Amino acid sequence: MKRDIIIIGGGIVGLCSAYFLQKSGRKVTIIDENDITDSTSFGNAGLLSAFDKSPLSYPGVVLNTLKLMLRGQSPAIIHPSFDIKVYKWLINFMLNANEKRTKKTMMLFEKYGEISLNLYEKMVNEDKLDFDFHRDGMLSVFTEDKSYNERLKKYDYIDEERFKILDKSELKEYLPSANSDKIKGAILFKKNARFDPGLTMIELKRHLIESGVEFILNEKIESIRVEAKEVKHLVSSKNNFYEAEHYIMSTGYQTILASKCNKDLMMTPAKGYSITFEMDKEFTPKVSTIFNDLFVVMTPRRNNVRFTSKLEIGSDDTSVVQKQIESIKKNFFEYNEKFEMRNEKYWTGFRPLTPNDIPLIGRDEDINNLTYAMGLGWLGMTFGPAVGTIINDLVVNDKKNAQSDDILMFSGFYQ
């Protein structure tokens, strides 16, 4: 049976692409190697950080990371690797850590982040999807005088709708656990949002099933056959053949299928961790909080709280390493009052990082019926709906990349 559209991968980008394609009247099949209950999208912080949040490759990141390494606080770990692509990625990452690139990236974050947040709100209001969605801002906490003063220079104006510089009493109001004697400063950025990523994935999956989207789960696509500039079919781990008019590759950090299409993606898997736990209400933060100098994010949810942190490059270890969990807690509690963390649950997974935080989206230039939707890194949840609309526009309207302003602006293939 020849299908209409097959999406390989059921992460947030795959689900959002299916959501908009289905609304456009297309018949969609999602194939995933798991059951969509514990993917990278599920381990996300839940902070939708489209505004006033620097990309990973910002000016000074290398020096700041080295300083944190010397103090034993660095979230970044680079493992020795025989894979030359890891070192190519690192070189590109360092080259992108400049003021001009950062400014451009943050402008793109705002443009497509606002689109995504509006679409999430529309899903909640029109489709009645429960995401535990709140657009109540992001608290940026600084533990270093230098980084705080540098940020203050960029916000030396008044914009009450965008941000507010907090004094120590206001900091304690938003972050009751804060040790205000150690924290150097805090800024509340008002335009960001938060939600529960796991709940969002479950709700989207349920909605798509009810809307007629076909799911083929626990089946890995292992090969892709290309003839005469077209994908002819996919072959799965169960030796099933799948044929479609159009294929969307949304395989997260895994690039094997792209390589089989002669596409060398500038992307690397970066291992991250999350700790989900319950805590007393008196210490629970009011909004998502990011400790800028520690790369620790703390997000309140309906029934619990989540920490996310760490960025391991060059690792292929899929297990939770306990010393990394303890490191996250140590870094956090150095600047916060102690509180009890109950019913802790640990998660680890790999984020598909590009060296400039710009996704790899767009049609393959040699294979007519193949489109990529990859490389969202730690921002997949933030930009999922926006990318879904871009993919929908390309496929439904049969556009070439050059005919899409969004692809030319927001795809790493053209940066």
C-alpha cells in the first residue's frame, strides 16, 4: 500500500509536522522506533525560551566554560572521540560564537518563537489540548558578577512589557529557594512561556490518532532506497517495506538515514539530563528559572518540578550516570537553600545540536520527495509548531527551498 506522507520520527517536530499536514488535508503516517513515551522531547525542561536567551554558541562561551571546568561547575563535557565529525562540529561551534552571529540568531529565535507560542496557545484554546501551558516569563539568575553586568548593559532601558530587573526581595518572591547572598542578580524576562513537555507529547499523539494520523511504533527504519532522484521505499527492522508519495526525515540526533541519502548533516548528539521531583510549595519557583552561568534550568509543573542540565559531546553512553546527577544538584544548591527533593526520577537522552542552534530543515536538493526536519537541539519544544508550519508549506504547496523565505532565513542549510 502506497501512503501519502510518511514522517520518520515521532519527536515534537515530527508530531507538529503531522499536526499541520493533517489539518491541510494530507494523510500522514508516523513511524518511530519506540512508542513515543520517553524520547528526547519528553526529557525537555519545558522552558519555551524564544526571547532574551542567548544561543549556546555566544561570545565568550569557550572562556566561560573553561573557568567553570576549573571550578568543577561546568555543564559541558567533551569526551575524546575518534569521530572526526565531532571535531568539525566543535570548530564550527567556536566560529559561530561571535556577536554578529548571536544577534542574528536571537532575532530568528524571537520571530519563530513568537509564531510557536501563538500556535501552542491556539492548540490549547481551539483543540482543547492540555499542555499545562503558561506564558508567565523566564527568570534569569546570575551567579557571576561579570555575566550579570554584561547583561545589564544590554538592558539599560525601560520596557515593562519585556523585562524587569529584580531586587533581592523580588528574587525571593519568584525563586523562594534562592540564596540571595550568593546570587549576583536576576532579571525577569516576561515574554517566554513554559509547559509540561511529556504531557504535551501525549496530548498531541492522542489528538493526532483521533484525527486519523496513522502511527507505526516500535519499528525502526533501517534503510532507505533511492532511485532516479526519488525515495522508492523504506525498509524497517521487521523487514517491512513502506512506500509513500513524500517522506519527512525527523530522526532527532540520528543521522544514519541521512547519510544513506548522501546528506552530511553538520550536527552532533549532545547528552543531557533531567531530574523530575516533588517539593514543598513554599520553595517552588513561580516561573521557569535558568541559572545562566551554570546551564541549569528549573521549571515548575502542575504536580512536580524539573531540573535539566549537562551537555556531553562525544558520548554514546545511554545510561544515567549518577555522578552527573549529583553534579547538577551540587551546582544548584551552592546558590540555593536546601529543600527536600521527593520521588526523584532521572532521565537522560541526546539532543541533536547544530553548531549555531539553527535547525536543518528543507527539501533535499537531489531527492525530489524527501524533506528534512532536524537539528532543533535543546529548542525543539520551543520551535516545534513553527517548524511544523514551514514543513507543511513546503510539502502541501510543493515548494522548492528557494521559494520559501522561512527556509532561506531559518534553515542551517542556508546559514
